[in-house]
Amino acid sequence: MRRLPEIATNVLWSWDHQLRALFRRLDPVLWRECHNPVLMLSRLKPELLQRASNDARYLAVYQRACERFDAYMLAPPSYNDGRLIAYFSMEYGLAECMPIYSGGLGVLSGDHMKSSSDENYPLVGVGLLYQKGYFQQSLNSDGWQQERTPINDFYQLPVLPVFQADGSELLVTVKLPAGPVWIKVWQMMVGRVKLYLMDTNIPQNEATGYRDITDQLYGGDAIMRIRQEIVLGIGGLRALKALGLKPNVFHMNEGHSAFMPLERIRLLIEEEKLSFAEAFEATRASNIFTTHTSVPAGIDLFDGGLVFEYLSAYCDEAKIPIDQLFALGRMHPGDSSERYSMAILAMKASAYRNAVSILHGDVSKEMWADLWPGLPVSEVPITSVTNGIHLPTMLYGELAMLYDQYLQPDWRECYTDPRIWNDVKDIPSRELWEVHRKQKRQMVQFVRDRSVRAAERRNASAPELRRLEQVLDPDAFTIGFARRFATYKRATLIFRDVARLKKLLNSKDRPVQIIIAGKAHPKDHPGKTLIREIVQLSRDPELSQHLVFVEDYSLQVAREMVQGVDLWLNNPRRGEEACGTSGMKAAINGVPNLSILDGWWDEAYEPGLGFALGDRDIYEPGQDEFHASGIYSILENEILPMYFQRGDDGLPAEWLERVRSCIQKISPQFNAQRMIQEYMHRLYEPAYHASLEFSKNQYAGARSRAHWASKVQAAWDRLRFVDQGPRPKNLMTSGQPIPFRVVVDLAGLEASDVRVEALVGAIRPDGTLEESEVVLLKPAGDNQGLSVFEASYLPRLTGRLGYALRISPNYFIDPLTRPCGDLIRWA
């Protein structure tokens, strides 16, 4: 059984139940304690291993697991053309035993890695290995959140140090003001892809505070944060170089790793003798930035003095002009009082930028429109790739076994195909209902056990322990709410009218109960206050059997809840939830959503699928009362009658149709396989080909582009429209084309250097355009040294139309890659 450690140190077991069974069968009790094969093997008694090695039944399981592991790992790669994508993220949520994540961003990063592995994409991850990770949550007797930060023993986690050819551990360095910081590199296998994690808690670091850089996720002050982000961005890229890896596409998941493009620029200046402008063009073409933030408060900002202290020496050594460094991180480069923004740095240093849902894309365009002054908000070059969840990780095992019986045999490999899910209608209602009831009973027992253990730790009274042993009813309608306790998520909205809620929860005919979980950031006192309010309400005698707050929210708690509740509640302020994936996890397990039309639900919702709360108006403070009343009304008038109305067979037929709709429509669309395929085809592919184009012939493409950009910049202020052509008639007939003819003084530039366009659309009452369309005018010769551009346009619309003419540099093939800046001239 010598391959057990090999399988244990690859977190493929976190989403492959046959590999997990290999460890669970060795010692089920120890497995429940650990949920970590590496730690489990270190605690396993030798006699148990000896017994298993002589057990033909276990050896058969072991052999099948090894065959399954090898078949997965040895599958042919999807691409053999030399491409390699480097994915940088501050946190990764891959398994409960690896506490290097805090919430949705980290889980999304983990699912990105897992899905890349399943697709066998050439991707490598880069992150930080935290000695304490993110805090563990406990509550005191008053319900106030307490934070614990146990120290992780890396040698009992599924990570391994990276060694060099001479047998020594791989170390890289980055210079900080107090001297070099040494970084140890660890490797984690995520199926077929590798994740490299940076660790500064090593003896080589003697300067004060250097060993603590990777101490804790989102801990410390601005100094600690800028150090972490230098280690992640600059140190992470140096680690890849030391490993001999040569990525040609670079993906920044949020702005934490935005110093990485600076290191890319430094390397090209040093190794290829490019100028800063040439290196910037070469690297920008293959950088991708994903923003997850909907509000300015979520952006990392640093004082200019701190940035100068930590990066001025680096810029001197790298031959990066310090004024260019500051210009890249500020909305207004000339404003020295403006704080340095990591998100703006990432935006300016990337050719491709995306939000994480369609609605978030619209919010992001509004939020960052000033980076492209003069450009209509609708054309701000930020696209969207809606997040998805890793379905094999979050799908309830017995539900998957049901699919094995009724869906096509290859459903596990083809679950992004909507046709696969048409067979959900063939699953007998009784079987679908009983599978969910079984998981619900398991979840209730899980919540009871966890609540009792937490109460014992805080020395709760005997009556309190007895109450928690019996809390919740497996037959009651169960609402789940679990997420980070940021105030914009409005965790206490359902408690706004306690009297009305008590009437709902205490109904004898239609009993209801609520399970809530989540953490507040240690410095978020309003979030902590919300948690305390809920905990104190749960002790009200009229609510105590119907309301539970589950301490220490984790991947395990999330999985139990999204698989076991009957309804998933989500009520953020609309426009502030970038995507939100917990509702997806519930829906793929047949749990309908009751949610604000925000994030992913704004594009997923349709009648009969789940329940929409409110309308599509952006949030205003007065909506809290309206939305709270909406929750009660929908529960009272729609959801509970539907759930408790049983047919002669004892089943809620209409409710089960909602369950089927969730499974059938959400599973193929809102999963991470679809997401990673979109990233590959819409962003990674063009970035890869741009990288090849700019780097060939000793970066001749980058040199040419930088020279051309300098020429355009020098001439831009002298460009002018000379003649905008005749006005169209006031009244035109549908089907009649509109001719455009524009004469422009290009101030010495060629016609191919610019794009002359007409923006055409319906005129709003305020005079602006809506439903606008961009019409490209093509060069039509010269006229006395001036350039003529023409087009014939057939309107798509009728009614009152208008247009505006503009000219901009022709430095993009795809409008999505338009650089930040103000080089646009309107007639």
C-alpha cells in the first residue's frame, strides 16, 4: 500500500469519492476527525495498516483507487502547443484541511484550479502558504465572535516542499526596505495541475516581521499587506522562473497580485533590453485581471509614501521610472495625494479585464469608467465571465448515485451539456424526495453535534446542552443562510419583524426553521454585531428550537447546508454582490433559491425555477422594509403552501417540480467547467496568441507597438475634425441607408493609425443615446492633405435617432483590449 501517501498529497480526493473511500475505510472515526489523509496516515496505528494489507476486500478498493487515480492523472493534455497559464490568487479554498481561504473568493480560486485539472488545461497556480491561515470562529456566552488562529503544521497537510536538483529546498528572494526576504516554495497537487505556495516563516529571515509575512490571511496592517502582495506578485513570479516554468498568459484573480506585471516588465528590460514602454506593451498583451469587487471600499489602497518606501529601490534596479509606477496605480496620475490602488494597477497593466457576472460587469463599467474618460459607460472594456462552482465537489453523493441510475452513463464527464439533464424528469419523485430527506436528517444531526461541541467549549449550562441536542426538526421546512457577514449581505433582514417571523416558525401545520452560518472579519464590528443579534434571538424560548447559528463556517459546513436545507436565502443590497456562488451550490442539489436579483441570480432566474425577491432597481436604504416584507409574503403565500401541499402519495408534487427545474437548468450552466472553458476561449486564447505575436523576432512586435504609440501620443493634440459631412434629412424612411462622410486632419498620422467611428442610437429624453451601435468609417482617400472616411449605415431602429462622431487610435483589434487613457476625440 505504498501509494497511499502519493494519493493523500493530491487533493483529487477532495472531489473523488472513490479516493476518499480509500482512507475512510481504513478508520471511519479517525477520518471524521481529520478529513485530511496526510494527517490521518500520520495518526494511524500500525496494526490497522497491517490488518488492511491482509484484507482482500480493502486491497480490492485500494487497487481500484490506484487505477482510477492513474487513469485521471495520465489522461492526454488538452493543449500541446507550449501555452502555460499562471494563475495568481491571495487565497485558495480547496479542502477543509487547507485553511488558506476566507470565503467566496478563495473557494472560487479553488474551483478554478479543480476545473482546470478536470479539463487538463495547462495552468499553474501561485499563492501564499499561511502559517495560521484564516481564523477559526467561536462565540462567547454573549454571542460575540471570538477568533482563534491555530498554527498549521505544513508537514501534516497535503503540501510538499520543492527541492532543487542538488537536493536543497528551493528558495527565492525579494528585496524589502530592511533587506532581502527569503521565500520557501511549496507544491500542492490539485489533480493534474500544480499550485505553488510561498512561505516566509523560515530561519533565513532574520529581519523583524519578515517571518510573519505569510503568517495570516488578511491579518495585520497596510505594511503587512503590501509585504504580502510583493511576496505574492514579485516573489511568486520569481518562484516560477526558478522552477524553470515559462508561462505566456498571466491571470490576476483580484488586485492582490498586481505587482506581478512589474516583475514581468523588469525581466524583459533586463533580459531582452527593452525599454519600459516596450516591456509594458509586451506584458500587457497577455495579462488578464478579474475583479470581484462591487464597491470602492473593497479595493486595496496604499499611501504613496508607503509605496515609495517599498518599491523605489526596486524601480531603480529594474529601470522602471518611479513616476510611471505611480501613474499605473492612480486614477489621476498627476494627483500625488491620491492613494495607490492595486485594482487600478491591475486594470492598466492588463489587456483583458473581466467581472464575475453580467450584472457585475455593468456595475464595474460604471465603477471604473473614469479610467477611460470620454468613452460611453456601455463601451468601457470590461467583459464578464460568470462564476461557477465545481459540481463534483459540492454535489451530494447519494444524489450523484441517483444520477448514475437515471442519467446517461457519461453524465459525470458531460455535465455542461444541457441535454444530459433532460433525463432528470425520469427520476421517480419518491426517490428524489427520499434522497433529500436523508441528507436533511444527516444535516440536522451534524448541526446538533457541532452546536453541542461548541457549547461544551464555552462551558454552557446543562439545560442549554440538552436544548441543542434536540434542536431542529427533520420534518420542518428548513431555510439556509450562510455567507460572510459583511453588512451589505443583510443577514438579519429576515428578523426585521420578529413577531411575524415567530408566527411563521411556530406554525403547527407548516413548521419552519432557519440555519445560519458565517464569519465576520475580525475588524468588522458591525458584522460581529449582526452575529450576536442572531445568536441572542436563537435563545428566545419561542425561537430556540427553530433557529440555529452554526459556529466556524467552513467548506464542510457549507456542503452540509447546501445539500440539506429546503430553501436557500440570499438578500444582499442589489448591485453589491459581485456574483455569489452559494446559491449555485444549493441549486445543483435541488434546493430552490429565494434571492434578490443580484449577481448570478439576476441572469439565472426565471419563473418556476426559484423565487425572486424585489425587482431590478439598484438598492436604496428604504428597500430594507420592503424586502423583509417580501420574504414573509413569499414564504406565507407561495413557498410554504407549495411545500406542505401533499398528494395522495404524500409527496409535494409542485415543489418537486421546482427541485427538478433547479437541477436541470442550473447544473449545466452555473458550474466551473463552463466557467473555465469561457476563460480559455474568450480570454486565455487571445492572450496566448498576443503573447506569441509580441515576443517573436526578439520582441519586434512590442518594440514596434511602443514606437507607434509614442508617435500617436505626440500627434494627438493636433488632430481635428475638418468636415462632418451633411446632416441627414429630418425624416427618413425605414430601410434607407444613412451616408457618413468625415474629413479629418490627422496631423501627420496615417489613416491606418486611427479608427473613425459613428456612435448611433435612439435619443433619450435627456439627449444621450441608448441602444447605441458603433459604425466604423473606412478610409476613402485624401482631399488636399486631409483624410476622408466614409460609411453607409442601415439603421436597426426606428423613431428619433441620433449619432456622434469620434476618432481614436487604432491600437486594438478587439475593443475589449482598449488601453486605459483619454486618447479619444469627439466631433
